[in-house]
Amino acid sequence: ILVIAAVCRLGRFIQFVPKVVISGFMNGIAILIWVDQAKKLFGIGGQDRLSGPLAGPPPTPRPPPGRYRGPKRPQPVHSSQAVNSISPAAAV
């Protein structure tokens, strides 16, 4: 398409497009590029995080979802176990 436009010399019609429109288009493209690069730098949106001196330390690994249950809690003592653990000297 670009070759056909060049052969037909369609580039001369850009003079009829206002400078504000061209500037806005270029700024929009720049913002899209910045956002995409920020996603790559910080590893947002499922993209792999970049490594290097500007990227900072790697993130700490997290356990897979649904498998981590937190620290183990002590089990409650059954009443029969509690009675057997009392010493006769402590009962007096």
C-alpha cells in the first residue's frame, strides 16, 4: 500500500491535515509505546518481567494458587488427653 501511495504521490495531501491532528496522533502513539514498555519492565499483564540494573530485584516466588494453606495450627487437645496430662501433685 505504501509503494502504491508513493507512486501516486499521495504524500502531498498531508499539507491539508492540520498540525494539531498530526501532533495528537504522534502523542497518542508515544503514549501507547510508553505503556507497553512499562508493562514489560514491571511484568504487568502476563508479560515476562525484564531483567537488568533498571528492572530491580526479581519478585519473590509465590506458591501456586489453591495449594497454599498457611502455617499449620496446633491441633486442639481432646479432653481425655488433657486428663492424662495432669500430674497428681498439681491436683493437690
